[in-house]
Amino acid sequence: MTTSIELVDFDDVVARFDPVLGIEVHVELSTNTKMFCGCPTEFGAEPNTQVCPVCLGLPGALPVVNRAAVESAIRIGLALNCSIAPWGRFARKNYFYPDMPKNFQTSQYDEPIAVDGFLDLTLDDGEVVRIGIERAHMEEDTGKSLHVGGSDGRIHGADHSLLDYNRAGVPLIEIVTKMIPDTGARAPEVARAYVTALRDLIKSLGVSDVRMDQGSMRADVNLSLSPKGGPLGTRTETKNVNSLRSVERAVRHEMGRQAGVLDAGEEIVQETRHFDEATGHTRAGRRKETSEDYRYFPEPDLVPIAPSAEWVEELRGTLPELPWERRRRIQDEWGISDEEIRDLVNADALELVEATVAAGASSQEARSWWVSYLAQQANTRSVELGELSITPEQVARVVVLVASGELTNKLARQVVDGVLAGEGDPDAVVAARGLKVVSDEGELIAAVDAALAEQPDVAEKIRGGKVAAAGAIVGAVMKATKGQADAKRVRELIIERVGA
């Protein structure tokens, strides 16, 4: 195969080829312990401190299935409109790689916990696309390899590799779609919309934090191209795509690359590929194995999983309001547009705003704080919005203080800054910094009179009917009171005092 392929323009690709998608999403479950042992699953612990003989595959160690992980798997399957298997076994998926200490992964092969479901997507223009779900099955995650000395963090060119087995054995659910045909030019958009909807759904179930940046949700994007009306093409699998934007970019690039390969008269190689965030391109990984290569056989150390119909129905009763249904309800209650609700979702602010409203703020004020000032603060600190050191209840308290006239908007931002800095709750910050609005009428009048006396020419202009000139006096009073005066009331007093 030639080493350099000319990418084909996207519009040209969709004019001549039909893309077919298939997406596999791995979700780490937020259980307290691993899939088959009692080791903790806390993210970010010191390397190799959350391991035991079971997850290290030491001789004589026997696994036990995590019931909470099975419950989470069933709930995910039900939320995806799947049928739940009444009986199923785990299998050993055999392969040799340093991050898998047992030299096999305990997974489900031909007996997954959930099968034959669907997820409906609503694209930005309102078009609804149904994504068929082939299966959702349980397995365990691998360890993590750190390749040292190379230029790109890959094993090729590295001096040596370090291994952290803390992640080995963490419960995983792999959700596999059926083939997704007939998307045409919208293939990248559909891929992103699907992963977004799946992330929101799983987050609403409370079974995972679905943090793509931390690897708790990862997407493998399968893509094939075929000439218009031609047979199904050979697929590639772009592995471990770790952001929603990258899912879209990976599909778009792979469409152009595969079209270039076919135009050059060559064949698509069935292989895994890696997505480069910096360039937006994919590059070859390894030739893709088939199921025979893994030499699956039933796991002899685990009994089959056999959820009763009663248990399944009990878990069905725990399913929450679906994210898109909840958004529509909130949108109707708050009277906001499709664009406004979409902005809240894209900013990961919807839950925060909803909690702020529940704590007593108006929806308009809550949205304003979270998607403007607090979003700026999160961006400055390079953290997620929900990771800021301020709660919805504290934001709602600030809103109440402004509404009651005890704070101006400018003072309110200072209060929020204090809360973010760890100085206490809003009332404590107000007291410690002395930020309350000056409400003593006599004190305000004295400040206004002083400012007028210092600027008699401005006072004369106001007296002559140039009311706009009052802004200079307002500014002087605000400076004198350290921003703690009510600017509206100050302006009223200025007009009164000059007799304009």
C-alpha cells in the first residue's frame, strides 16, 4: 500500500460513496469495587496500589461477580430498550498484552446481558435518527501502559514502558450498535449525536461519570465506504476516541482517507487506527483480529448470570426520566428556546441551573450566572463547570441577595469570587469583606452632596437639564462607597439634590 494517500474532499466523498457507521462505546461503571474482586476503583490513586491476587491473575485466585455492576448493566440495557437475557455466561477472551496481567480478559462473548435495542437521536434540525443497538455486554477494563521516551506517547520509539494495574478489572459495559447506514453527509454529525445522547443517558442513570477526558467513556468508531449502490465496504476501527468533537472529526477524516485509498485503486485494510487530536487525522494501528483469534471459551471460575424477571422489572422501576424528556419539560417550564436549552446542555450546565432554580433563584438569573461568569471562571481555572468550588445553593443565595437589594451585580461577583477562593458561604464572604450595599439614606445623601461639591460644573449641567451628566457623579459616589451603593438610588438622589 502506498505511504501517502490524497484525502478526498468531503463533498466529493458523499457524492460518490455511501458511508456505513458502527460505534462501540466502553463505559467504566462507578462501582466502589472492581468487577471480580474487592479492590477499590478510585481514579487517580498511586500506581499499582489498588490491586490484589484476583485482578493481577495470580495462581489460585478466584473471581466473584460484582452484583452492583450487573444491576448497572441491566439498567443500561433497559434504558436502551434492549431485551435482558434470562441466562448468560462470561467467557475468556485470550490475548497477550502487558496491560492484561491474566493474559485474558473476562468478558461476555455470545451471551451478552442485553440485546436488540435502540436509541432515538434528535439532530439539530429536528430530524430523528434511530440507532439500533446490537448488544451491551459486561467485561473488565485493562491496565494502563505509559510509554516513556517517544515523541507521541506510543510504544513505537519509546525507551521503556511503565504499567499501572489499578484500572485492570474495573467494571466495563461495552455498547455496540448495529450497522448505521443511510447517513450520507450527516455521518459525522450522527456519530457525535449518538455518543452525546448515550453519554447523557448513562449519566442520568447514575452508573458512571462518563468522563471522556479521564477514560471512563471511550468510543471506537467503525467506518466503511462503498460506491453508491455497491456492496458493503471493508471497515476500519478508530480506537479510543476520547471527546465528542473528536468522534465527529475522526469520521470526517476517515471518510476522506478511505475514499482516497479507493481512488488510488487500492484496498481498504481491516485494521484498528488511532486518532491524532493535534492533526485531526487517523493512522494505522494493528490488523483487526476476528473472534477466532481470541479463542473464546466459557469462564470456568464463574457461575452464569441469571437475572429473574422480577429483578429486571424491579430495576426497570428505578429508571429516571430520560434526558431528552427532562429537557423538554424544563424548556416548557422555563419558557426558553431550543437554542437556549441546547447551549445549557453543551455547557454541561443544565443540572447546575436546575439545582440553582430549585434552591430559589429564577431560571433567568441561574442561567446567567452559570453560562457566563461561572463558565468564564471554570475556563480560567481549566476545570469542568461542575468542579468549581461553589454549589447551586450558594449561587441561589447570591441571586437572592441581589434581588433583595443587599448586593449589586458588581458586589455579587466579588462575593462569588470569595466563595470560589474558599472564604466561606456567600453571607460569610459579605460579612468578612464588608460588601453589603450602603442602605443608610443619610450616608448616601452625604456621599452625593460631597461628590456634587467636588464637581460644581457637573452639578450645574445637571441643573440645566443635561441629566446624562449625572453619570460622573454616580461614578464618584460609587468610588467613595467602594461600589457598595445602589447606583439607581444614587442617581435618583443626585437629581433630587440638584433640583433638576
